[in-house]
Amino acid sequence: MSKDDNVEQAVPFFGVSNLESSLRFYMDGLGFTMKYKWIDDGKLRWCWLEIGSAALMLQEFREEHRPKMRVGEGVTICFTCKDALKIYRDARARGLEARRPFVGNGFWVTELKDPDGLPHRFREPDQSFGRNGIRRMTVFDKGLITMAGCALLFVIPAIPLMLRKVPRNIVYGHRTRKTLSDDAI
């Protein structure tokens, strides 16, 4: 077994101030399902939640271990998903406050905060960017290039006419105004 094969998954472990409100947020609001749980003295103390191939763990702080400062200060959880806009619409439909989606660093992003104020970002790659981060051409870009190419097709043959240097036509000879009339052009 190589070093790379040993580690399989990183799962955030959140200490929360109220497990019931956190479960409502994650399960009812975002659609997570509970895979594992620990019940102690008839009370749910810890659980493992999953959505797609992402997972997280929740455990309510016991009163004697409750932190004095705000939980998760400076931490943001980022989920990569196929459709961040669907997450936004579904979360709003379930009554959650979700930040309006925006594009940042080549990703569509929407953000929600859990009951303890910890930000969760759901992001999907913006389809206008390729895998290497370079912006893909839109239909507008392709149309603009096509128009420029067509314009060149008409301009290049017209250059000799503009310079009044028309090559001799084998069948008709020179066919310019100058040859048809003695008047100056």
C-alpha cells in the first residue's frame, strides 16, 4: 500500500451548540441523511451525515465543554457539486437563507450559514471555463470571429480594386472605368 492509498476521506467534525436545530438545517434544509449515530442515556449525542459523496459529523457540546468564543471562527466549508443553483433554489424553497449565487474563481457559488453561523459554500464549475481555468468561447465570441473572418474574405479581394490595380482579365482585358472612358476617375 502506498502512502497515497492510505487516506480515503476527510470528514469535518462540528461541535454544535444545539444538535436538534443543526439536524433540521442539514437534514430538512439541505437534504443530508444520517448514516451513523451515537445515542447515550437516551439522547442523540453524535451523528454522521451524508449528501452525495460528502459527509460531516455533528456533536453537541456538553455544557462543561462549550467554547467561550464563537464556534468555527474563520472556517468555511466548501462542497463541490454538480448544480449549485439547484442547491440555492431547494434551500430557499425549504425556508433557509441562502446567499444569491455568484461566480468566483471560475465557480458558481451559493452560501448558507448553519445555526451556529458557520458558512457553507456549495460550488460548481462555471461551464464557461474549461478545465484549465481559461474561459471557453461563448456563442457570441464564435459569432464575432465568424463575422470578422467573413469581413476579411470580402476586404482582401477588394484591396487591388481600392488601390486601382486590377489584374488583367484574360477574356475581357482590363475592365475598369479608366479603360471604358477617358475621364479621370
